[in-house]
Amino acid sequence: MLFAILLGFAFSLFLVFAGKFFKGNFSILAAGIPLALFVYFSQFIGRISNGEVITEFHSWIPSFGVNLGFTLDGLSLLFSLMITGIGFLVFVYTSAYMKNHKYLDRFYGYLSMFMAAMLGLVLSDNLISLFVFWELTSISSFFLIGFNNTSRKSRKSAIISLAVTGIGGLSLLVGSLFLGSITGTYSITEMLSMNPEIFSNPYYILIVLLIFGAAFTKSAQFPFHFWLPGAMKAPTPVSTYLHSATMVKAGIYLLMRLTPVLGDHEFWNTTLIIVGAITMVYSAIHTLFRTDLKGILAYSTIAALGILVFLIGQGTKEALTAAAVFIIVHALYKATLFLVTGIIDHQAGTRDTTVLRGLRKVLFPVAIAGFLAALSSAGIPPTIGFIGKELTYESTFHLENMAVLFMALIIITKILLLYAGFVAGIKPFAGALPDRFVKTRMPSPLLWVPPVLLAVAGIVFGIFPGLIEGSLVKPLVSSMRLNGEEIHLKIFHGFNIILLLSVITIAAGTILYFIIKPTKKLEIWIGKFEKFSPQTLITNGWTFFYKFSNIWTNIFQNGYLRNYVSTIMVFTIVLIGYTFFTTATYSVDFNTFSPITVYEAVTSIVMLIAIGYTVFTRSRLAAVAAMGIIGYAICILFVIYSAPDLAMTQFSIDTLTVILFVLVLYKLPKYLKLSDYKMRIKDGVLSLAFGTIITLLILEVLAEPKNSAVSDYYAENAYILAHGKNVVNVILVDFRGADTMIEISVLAIAAIGVFALLKLRLKKSDQR
């Protein structure tokens, strides 16, 4: 499984060097990667159907409990097949949709990186490695959404999506760390048996909120949904892949994966039901007011995600079975509709539903795909969408609390989704063909075959639900610690209340489609409420934060080093001083101190004289020389206290510092205009206060019991482990070798930057 994940990353890297080969007629060969992965995961269907769980383990950072552990069960298998199967069709579609694009190789690289990250996410058994892949999906989707980087709207949409999902990623990391600290492991499999410990922990609610933060931002739940419609600025293959089967389903996957760990709790279930219900109804209503095909599909996607969260929140076997089926249903019909929309835009040059009609006469196979997908989204038999809708109604009907209310909400949502599906899949092809579209021609089969295949799959699975019952649905339900063997999918369950509700839904949605036509007036009217939308409110919050940051920066980061140092010292004095004087209980026995020698006294007197000269001299060069004397006096103290290595280092640094200061100040005015007496008094008081705090802190340290365990360890092991007699050098080079290497790297980078600035010679035109 690790190789399968790395294959996508390797292909992305390969395109950096061989990308030109995939820009022309050979671009379709890139589809071989997801196809090979789809075949690879397909071979596990039989084993997973028989109840087997396939695991794989690779050590990564064992000291922190982080590893590359992978689990392939019913849940991860379904998502892996969607990621690779729909990924294959999207890769094929892209070869024609973006044919001869200047950056087609780059696009394939981003797409492959995203596919690999999604596979890593759904296969990971370790929460920390899952978080790593989670963030990789956010980063790669940022590149995909902002692919048209010359467009300001595309760049803005990419940034918003990265900001929202990035915050969710941090939430996932913190929640994972909390879970790991409670259970002593980051393995999801090991956590399954620790429900009592997790539920009884006082941080359970906080952990759940953090996990919700990750899932809700990724899967566009209210009020974090607004990034998804904006992401429609991406090319159609991106919209198809990210928003039908992969990225937006990542949050759904996380909730389903952690339901056996954190679910079956009132807070978990109630929150998911409420958030899912609000999201599905709110977004479904928005489809009535959109005229752009992608906009309609975006809000219907959010509504579908809300339904999935709503079902997961119910937590029953019926509900999770409905969720499993609806994941398949949504992936098939939504990918089809996105691909169809891309063809319409590519061939007709518009996505405006107010002008699109009659295209069946010039895009007949595409019209067939759109029609079948619309039927599946509406839940009309014999599509798999009908089975998914029946299961959804069945589980909601059996809710213990407020079943009538939630039943009404899910029916309203389904009616509106039927309307949206008809507008996106049927309206562009119905009616008479306008003159402006007469010259529209059929595209390459590479464009229309993928949506036809997906649409036909929705019909086949509806007529023969057994194809997915034992291979996908039952294993998924079983992976969530429920008995999936009793599940039986049927296209017809007899005449009952659920069937009646389905008929009402289909009738009401169809009537709504014929009554309400997409118009610009409705879109403009709903735009009046934009100032109350979550996006506007959150954006205003960002604006306020930005203005506050400017004020804060202008006060504390105003470009004057004196102010920086003063601010740091004031805060240090206040914080340490408050803590020190309220909690310190030091008592120092001065009789244990060694007597002051003449060498210490003379060195201290020289230091005090140099300090006084530095403060009161009017010459910059004299002040620098006096500071050098202070440094040398400190070096002598190091020598007196048997620290020759430290003394030699200090000697070198002080000498170099004095030379550098002299070189810098050589061409500046010789006399320094000292600040007024008020500034000097302020600086003096601040310095004395800071010195007093440091002195008291040292006395407090001296009063603490001495613990030499660390120093003893280094002294005993320096020669044995690192073969060095100088303990300090061994610590720097061996025990703290990585830290030292990073410090050297930072210094080297800074030196290169300084050198570049010194060598910079700007033209007069560039100096303005």
C-alpha cells in the first residue's frame, strides 16, 4: 500500500523532468497511473468481502509513536476505489479538455499529488500520518483550485480554501495529540477498544469539537461551506475530482472512521444531526437562486455532504448503510454532472442556465449522460439513487427524537436536489436549440465517454444492487463495528410509507422544476442577503483582525531596535517579576559562597568603569571600544571560573563584533547626539529593573536543590558513545548534532543574504 501511495508522488516528481512528453497526444498515458491503482485495489474486493482486514506497517518515528501504518477494510476500500476509479476517468477527460494547454504537465503533477495524498489519508491507521496526508490534500488542492493563476478570482478562491481547510488541519492535529495522550497510542485500530477511557476523560468534548472542526471545514459544513462554491473557479476536471469523490469526502471519511472511537455518544450524535440538517437545507435552498451550472452543482454538493453528516450523526446501522450507498450515489451522479457541465462550457462557451437549451440535438451522448445522472440525483427508479433515497428516508423515519421534523427537512432537501439535478442535467438539453448553439459540435470521445460510463453505472447498480451490496456496502458497515451481514439492498421494498414519501418527493420536485426557472432576478435578489452570509461575517472578522494587526505592528514593530528591546524587557520584567514576588520562597546561604578574590574584584571594577564610559561618552567609536572591554572582562571571569572554551569563544565574538562595529561606524558622523535626559532616565530605570530581576532569578536558582543527572549522563557517556573527551564539544557535535547543523545552516543562509545585499548594485531607475 505504501508503494501505491508513493506512486502518485513519484509520477508528480517525474513530470518535473519529463513533463513535455505529456503535453501533446501522449497526455492520455498519464491516466495509466490511476488505472493501475484501481486495478490494484480491485483485487482486494473479494478478501475484504469475506471479512478480512489487510494491514501494513512501516516504522517512521517510533520514539513518538508515529508510524506509517495502513489499513484496508470496507471503508478505506470504497474510498480508494472512488479515488482511483473516478481519478482514471478524470485523467482521461483532462487529456482532451486541456489538450495542448501550456501547463498540462503541471496540472497532471498537481492531480497526481492530490490523488496520492487522498490515498494516504484514507489508508492511514496512524492519526499523525493521517494528518500529514490531510495537509497534503489541502496544499495540492490549493494548487489545483488556483491553477489559473493569472485570474485574481482563482487566486482568491485558492487562498480562501487553503485558509479554511488549513485551520481545520490544525484542529485535527490538536485533536489527534489529545487522543494520543489519553490512549497512549495514535493507532486508530488500537483506539477502538478504549471507548470507556475516552468517554470518561474530561477532555472528550474538546476532542470531539476539534475533530468536528477538521471534518466540517474539509467537507464544507455550515458555516464553513463558503469555500466550496468559490473553488468552482478551478478547471472542470478539478471540480469533478475534488468535489464529487475526494477532497470534500475527506471530512466524511474522518467522521466515519472515528465513529467507532468517538461516536455512540449524545454530544457526537446530536451535533452531527443538527449541523448536517442545517447544512443540507440551507445549501439546497441556495440551488434555487443560482444560474451558473457550477454554482448549482456546488451548492447541491454541500447539501449532499450535509445529508451524509446527518446520517452519520444518527449512528444506527440503517443510517450508516444509507450513508455508504449515498456516498456511491453522489460520487457517480455528481462526477457525471460536473463532466457534462465541463463539456457544455467547452463546446457551447457558457454555463448560464438562463440561455442553455436544446443541446441534445448537437450533444446527444452528453444529453444521455446528463439525463441519467439527473434521474439518479432525483432518486427515480431504477437508479441507485432511488435505493439511496429510500434508505435515507427509512433511517430518518426511525429516529427516536423529533423524527417528524427531520423527516420534513430531509424531504425538502431531496425535493430541492431533484430540482437542481434536473436544471443541471436536463434543462441544457431540453427544448429548441437557439441559433447561437447551432454550430456546436460533438467533442472528442475522451470527453463524453467518461460521464456516460459513470451515468450508466448508476443505472446498473440500481438494477443490480447486489453488485455493490456484498463487495462495498456490507464491508463498510462491518468496518464500523456493526453487523453488516443482515444488509440487503433492493430496488423495491413493497408499498409502504417510505415509497409514498418517495413518490411525493419526485412529484413535488418535478413540479418545482417546471414552475421555477433560473433567472438573474432571483440571483440578484438572494445577493442582497450576502452581507449576512457566513462568508461575509468571517471575511469581516479577517478584515478586523488585519486592521488590529496593523495597529499592533505599528506600536510594537515600528522599525526601531530600541523599542523592540524595551518592549521585550518590560514584558519580561512584568511576567517574571509578578511570578517571582508572588511565589518565590528563596533563602540563600551566603556563607557557602567562596570569598571574593582580588582578581574578581579588579575585573569587576574594570567592567563597571567600562559600563559607565559606554553610557556617558559622546563618541560612537569610544562606546564600541568600551563595550569590547566589557566583553573581555566577562571573558576573564569565564577563565577564573574554569571555562576556557567559553572564554575563547567570547574572546573571538567580542573581537569580531568590535571590528564590525568600527567598520560600519567609520563613515558615519564621529559624534553621537545623545537622547535627552528623560530618555536616558527611562533606559536607566529599565536596565536596573531588568538586572535586578535577573539577579533575583539567579539567587532563586541557587536556592533550588541541585540535580546533576543530566550533566552526569553527558560526563559518563561523552567518551563511551561519542569518543570525545571534551564534553561541551561532544554535546554540540553529537548529542545536539542536528540542532547545531540547523544553526549553522541558518547562519550560512544569513551570510549569503548579507553578501548578496553588499554586492547589490541597483540602477538609478530601480532606486526610486
